[in-house]
Amino acid sequence: MELHNLKPAEGSNKSRKRIARGQGSGHGGTSTRGHKGDGSRSGHYTKRNFEGGQMPLQMRLPKVGFKNPNRVSYVPFNLGQLQDFAEKFNLDTISKEWLLEKGYISRTDKVKILGAGELTAKLNVSVHACSASAKEAIEKLGGSINIA
């Protein structure tokens, strides 16, 4: 076997459908577009999700609920988690930058401290939001909370 006698496998190559090349081609006349109607004309375009005039799926389904476009969602951290961070990494300051650096949050996340768990370390915390019980617990131990 040499390069000049290589052939593709039997049936693997199909000839292109040559439309509008006369009746003898089998694709003359209406050139596979059918008779009349929008699709037979030049410039025809169907919109996404067009279902041939049938009521589209997103219009058939019931609309339920409400999505508030102004919702602000936070990544929650409990006092117990802050205590674990303080012990594990020997910290006295926890900030958004530190949480981002360690991979606990992403760049666009907002952080909120919640009051669950027990805190025994004196911490300076800099985050976006804090619950009243968490703020009280942090300040009771002599730490500070900076809302930014």
C-alpha cells in the first residue's frame, strides 16, 4: 500500500446536495424549500424557540414566584468558623482579603458574620455585614468589627 492508491472507506464519503441545479439533479424546482410559505422565500429567518406557530413552551408554562433583582446575597460565616480559622492559622485579624486569599470566598462575594458557635479568641473582623449577636460576642471579648 502506498500513498497514491489510498482510498476512503466504502460509504464514508457522501456527495454534497447540489440544490437549484435543474430537475435532473433531483433538487431542482423548489430547491428543497417546499411550496410557498415563509421558508420558501429569500431572507427567511426563524427566531430562537419558534415552534412553527404552536404556543411556545415558555408561554405555556405557569409563571410562579418573584425574583428580586435588588437582592443582596452574602456568604455566611459563623463565630465557630472564625474560631477555627483563628486556631488553625494563628490569626488575630480576619478580613475579606484573607478569606479571598485562602479561597473561602470568590472575588464578587459579600461576607456576613452570624452568631452561631462559640468564639473565645479576640478578633478584629473586617467584612460586609454582621448580625447583632455576632457583633456583641466579638466586642465582648475585646475584638472589633469593621463593616465595609
